Amino acid sequence: MEVLRHVIVLLHIVGFAVTFGALIAEAAARRFQLTPVMDYGVVLSLLTGLALAAPWPAGVVLNYPKIETKLVILIALGAVLGIGRSRQRKSGDAPRALFYAAGVLSLTAAGLAVIW
């Protein structure tokens, strides 16, 4: 059971890495576009985060403030990506503020997952 939990933690970090990596790749290419790959990373992080918040065997203590904080950040990240992609479809370019906000939120969520 512990091995399964570690695999889910790994996939959770991979989800944020996919989101942040796609942002870095777009910024390096000077396109500043929000891509569907970023959405996939957020969905992977959400699903694995929910799996990690589920009750595990007796004796596992869950850190509820951390879970709540990460959920709020993940919802905000999803909202920023959704709004940015919608504006990107209309005007052809994602607003830079939303692009950078997505990067900051993604890095913050990954940092909280590792450090807290």
C-alpha cells in the first residue's frame, strides 16, 4: 500500500512538472501560448491530489491545511489556464499576466508539495 502511495505522489509531482515544463517551453520559444498540455498536467495533479487526500490505512495523519491550500491553488491555476486559453482563442495570444500567473501558481503548488 505504501508503494502505491509513493507512485501517486510521483505522478502528482509529474503533473505539476508537465504544467510548468510546458510553460517554460513556450516562454523559451517566445510564443507565450497556453497549451492543452498544461491542462493535462493540472488534471493529473488534481486526480492524484484527490487520491492522496483519500483516507489511507490507519495511522496515516493527513495535513488538512496543506490539502486545502493546494486545492485552492490548483483551482486558481485551472481558472487562469481556462481564462487565458479562452482569451487566446479570441485574440490569438494569451495575456502575458495570465501566462506568468500560471507559471507562478504551478511553481508554488509544486513547492508546497515538496517542502510542506
